[in-house]
Amino acid sequence: MIIGIAGGSGSGKTTLATRLRDAVGAERLVALQQDSYYRDIDTLPEALRASGNFDHPDCIDFPLLVQQLEALRAGHSVPVPQYDFATHHRLPTTTEQRAHPVILVEGILIFTHPALRELLDLKIFVDTDDDIRLLRRIRRDTRERGRSLESVLDQYAATVRPMHQQFVAPSQKFADLIIPEKANFDLVVELLSHKIRSLVA
Ligand SMILES: Nc1ncnc2c1ncn2[C@@H]1O[C@H](COP(=O)(O)OP(=O)(O)O)[C@@H](O)[C@H]1O
Ligand SMILES: Nc1ccn([C@@H]2O[C@H](COP(=O)(O)O)[C@@H](O)[C@H]2O)c(=O)n1
């Protein structure tokens, strides 16, 4: 089965995916990130490159993501691309990923792509308030993605927020399940992992 987790930047998608993998078992569940499928900055449409917009669906190599999900579902290994957030370039190296009974994919824009949505057996949206997401993003991007506070705030106002409103938030309507920020995560993980394990037993 293939599970999708969407939600705004900093909503907690990676955290939920990691906790589900730990609960279901790494031998049964593999988690892919939409972030691995960012197009190299040199191949982005000019308007997006010029405005430093990394939150538009055209920034993502969805054809490759769909192709690799289909291959994993068919039991084949795939070379997952690697992306460098500091330089905005796709690295020449890849990570070989083998097939698992449960494939989880998470990313801000995964519910905006019709062919990808079609592949998802369960669609989960993590709904976290904007101010909380911005605070988390400032902390993460300054610590882990080589950004200054000024650049995080400028990017948020110029592209992250408007693209969230245009693409990410409306895609919530495709979700089977919406997890509010204040949800009891332990309970959510227990319920979901129990269901997932029963489906792949
Ligand atoms: N429920 C939560 N409570 C507190 N902090 C959280 C929660 N979920 C995520 N975080 C923290 O917020 C930051 C962003 O979370 P992450 O899962 O990476 O978000 P996303 O993948 O949606 O961008 C991380 O530092 C993570 O530890
Ligand atoms: N070169 C890039 C590519 C992407 N981003 C930002 O990443 C965010 C998505 O990642 P999450 O882990 O937060 O879901 C997205 O909002 C892009 O703005 C970037 O800053 N630089």
C-alpha cells in the first residue's frame, strides 16, 4: 500500500512519517520525501528560479516520483535522488531504495498532483497553524539548511505563504484523514500503525 502525508512546511509530516515507520517497523515501511524530488535549480522554469520560488508544484519532479512509486509498488528497487537545500542542486549521487510492503510519501505538494493522488491508498493531511509552522521553519532552516533569519522571513513572505495559500491548503480537501496540530500524536500513531499492520500482515 502507498500512504501519503501532506501539510504545510513545518507542519510535522516528517515527524509523523518517522514515528509511523518506527511503530510499523522499518522492515515493513519505507518513507520517501517529496523534498528528494526537487528539480535542480538550473532546470526550474525561469519565473520560479528568478523569484526563488521553491513552493510551486512545478519545482517538483513529479513524473520521476510517480515512476519510482510505481516501481516500488511493483517490488523493484529505485535510485532516489539526493537534493542539497543549501545550493538548490540535485546531487550526482542517489540512494538505492528497495521495495517494502508499505510505502509512505510525504511532502507539501503531493496532493496537488492528480496522478500521484491516484496512487495513494490513504491520504493524511497534518493541519498545523501558520505561526507554529513559521517558528519551526525558522529554527530548522537556520540550523539545518544554511539560511539566515532574514532570508527565512523574506522567503516566507514572498513565496512560502502565498504558495501555501494557493496550492497546499486547498489540497487538504483530498485528504481521507486530517490530523490537527493539537491531536494526541501517540494515539494517532497507535491507531494508524495498528491499521497499517493489519493490512499488510
Ligand atoms: N507535534 C509536534 N510537537 C512539537 N514539535 C513538533 C511536532 N511535530 C514536529 N515538530 C517539530 O517541528 C519541526 C518541523 O517538523 P517536521 O516534521 O520536520 O515538519 P515537516 O516535515 O512538515 O516540514 C521539527 O523540529 C520537529 O521536531
Ligand atoms: N532549494 C529549496 C527547496 C525547498 N525549500 C523549501 O522547502 C520547503 C518544503 O520542505 P518541508 O520539509 O518544510 O516540507 C518548501 O516550503 C520550500 O520553500 C527551500 O527553502 N529551498
